[in-house]
Amino acid sequence: MLSKIQSLGCRGVTGYAVSVECHVSNGLPGFDIVGLPDAAVKEARERVRSAIKTNGMKFPVSRLTVNLAPADTRKAGTLYDLPVLLGILCATGEIRQPPATAAFFGEVSLAGDIRPVTGALTMALAAEQIGLKELFVPAGNAAEAAFADRVTVYPVENIAQLVHHLRGDKRIAPMAPPQLETEPRFPVDFAEVKAQENVKRALEVAAAGGHNILLIGPPGAGKSMLAKRLPTILPAMNRAEMIETTQVYSVLGLTTPDDPVVRIRPFRAPHHTVSNVAMSGGGSALQPGEMSLADNGVLFLDELPEFSPAVLETMRQPLEDGSITISRATGSVTYPSRFMLVCAMNPCKCGWYGHPSGRCRCSPRDVRRYHARVSGPLLDRIDIIVEVPALEFDELTEPSAGEPSRAIRARVNAARAVQRARYGDDTTTTNAHMGPRALTEFCALSPECEQLMHQAFDSMALTARSYDRILRVARTIADLDGAETIGLAHLAEAIQYRTYDFSVAEP
């Protein structure tokens, strides 16, 4: 007898339909799985066999052939255990054939329990697109899959429960979509930061326009402290952003039943010893890296010059495109990677170059060599460069708290609302990602501003990319100010954010 069970698969953050065909025929007993299965899929034979027997059902002493279609696409993981088991039960007459609009996936234990798998949300979204109505998933994946609200998700705990449901004896209650908090909660706040008002202003501008930012200052000035509080002033994630980011985390199995959806913008801070693969993604399974895990959030690189040059140069293309394509001999996968890059570095190796105390012991050559670890093309992709001065005693002992994140976030939200209204349904959502046409339309300069920009371009030896980024930052400053056009003060502030001198003269 022949049965056909609908299932799903995922490659990266793209889901696709998989048909599990099971044929029971006469002949010597055997159990074969075809359709380019990997080792984990082939091992389903023993898990399924044991689960059927331990649940009091008969495993056929016949020849079993299971085909995973499309047969020219490699299948990986344990998610096909459940549809293979159901296919055998249907082919042997234990249960009736489920409707074609229902799909199944999940790992089966030897006792018949259904264990969670990775990529549940991606497969649930694919089920929506191909017109499926019902999705039977492990109970541990149900809340995540239910975020795809146009398909009914049933949480399955074990084989016996699912068999009773399919026979009509006892129905499984569908999973309700997860409830999301409207106001994110953070353990840190900008009110805890002493002084550093100029740096707070720069971070507010960066948050309002989605700009990349570099903080330069001596040890203990508060660079890491400020960077870790940047997510507290970013706008709350919308549904589309939650789905996109959650898919990346789901692929790596980082979602849980208690926290099935990524609701707060990610903050990723890899150590400077991170490898190229860990940063960009890859490996045998073509998994996402840190740049994709920071999607719609913040990627913080502390001690920027200490990172491998290969790792830093890998970021150049994702910073422009908002995605990264990992290509190997086995195929290619594209992951989203639209993040805010926040970097921190010391002005020199010892960290005290330029400090009035004179405690720096680095030679000009040492300082230049330290600065040269960060390439010009990467610096060109950083919109804002701001110095973080060392705090004085009076500033540290100031009893009054600074402005809270809630107040700063309100101004950032207002500026983001202006940008959404400006770009409409366009894929551009922030000023940092304006294209050439939008730059021409929304960043027109008055004659006075053109003159100032001309002077800055010549004196600072700016590139065309630097010129565009200054205009984008000026547009964001104008949005924070509620101005229709870029004024002289807006442009001057934007230029000031790129005035840091990386050159060191000989004594």
C-alpha cells in the first residue's frame, strides 16, 4: 500500500514543501529512505520502528520504501521522523490518510514522544504560502510556529495523542498565537551613565537614523557601557522584523517555548578572537553567523583594531546590502543581516594617546600602526565617529541622574515616524539606507550648506561614500529637529561627526 504525508523543510530561512511517500510491499523485510537523506534522516528508521512498537502498534514485517520528494534536494535533520512514522501507519491501515492540507514535522523519541526541531517558524511561514491549513508540530515548537497566524497549529506531545486526534477520538486543542509585550523592558538605562552628553547625543542620532557609529576613547571612559544601552533607545520591533529575526534564531535552535519570538532588538557582542565563519556564517550546515544574529539589532565590536582584518573586511558587503550570501560547493544560503554597527576602540595600543596626563608611552609609529588595523573602506561605512573623553572626578560624583532611555526613545520614535512617512511603502525604512534617488530628493542643500560641504570635502579629503553618509546623518539630525530641510546647523553637526584625525605626525 502507498501513503503520502505532507511535510516541510527549510534551507536557511527559506521553507519548502516536502512530500513523504511510503510504500509497503511484499518481499524480504527492509526499510529504505531515499531522496537524498543525510545520516540523521536515515537514522529515523530505528527511532520510528521503536516508537511504533512501544506504543502498542504493529510494525510491518515487509519491505518499506520511503521517498522524500523532491528527491533532488538534500534533506537534513530529524524533523522527518513524524511524517515517516505517520506514513507507515497510513500504509498499514492503522490510521486514515490525513487531509492534503495538513502537514507534520518533528523528532520522535524511542518511546514515542515528539521533540522540538529547528526552523519551526520558517516552515510555518512556508505552510502559509503553499496553502496548507493545519500544521502538527512538537509542543516545544508550537508557540513559535503559531506566530504564523494564517495556519492552525496543533501542539503534539506524543504519538498516542496524535493518533487519537487523527482517529477522531480526542482532538488536540490548537495553539494560540504568542502574546507580545507592547513596551520592552531593559535591565539597563541611559540614566545610569554619568556625563558624556556629546556621546549620548551621537548615539541618539545614530538610533534615529540607523547609522553605524564608532566610539574612540581611553579605557574606562564608558564606551562599552554606552554601547550596551543603545538598544534601550531603539524603536520597538514591528511584526515583520520579529519574524525575520526569529527565523534566524530558530535555525540555530535559540528559541524556547517560554520565549518563542525575538521581541527585543538583538545585541550581539562577539569577542575579538571570533573567526570568520562565526562572524559571517557557514560551516557544513551553512548556519548563520553573528552578523545575521544581530539582524534588526546592534552588532557591537569592542576593541575594534584587535579583530582579524579578514573578519572586519567580511562586514563590508553586508553593511551595504543588509544581507549575506554564504556559498559553498553544496549550495548557497542567504541570511538577513541588516544591523547597526557599533564599534569601540582606544586611541592607541595603551589607550591614552592625546590624554592631558601624558601617560601614553606609544610612539607615533605605534599609533599609526594601531590605527592602520582598521581599513579605510570600513571607516567609510561608519557614519558617525565620536570621541569619548575620560571622566573627571566631579563628573563621577555628580549625584543627579542623566536623562532616562524612555525620554530619548520618544524622540527617536518621532524621527523614525517621519522617515516611515517619507519613504512610504519603499523598502527603505531609515535614513541610513537611503538610495541615490532619495538622497537627491530629500537631502537637497541650500547654497550656504553647499559651500560648507565643499569646504569639508576638500579639507577632509572625503570620498563619495563619506559625502553621502554625511548627508544621511544631516537628514536624521533635521528629522530630530522637526525640520523639513537640512539647515546649516544640521549639516555642521553631521560633518563634526567625521572630523576625528587618524593621522599622527612625527614629533
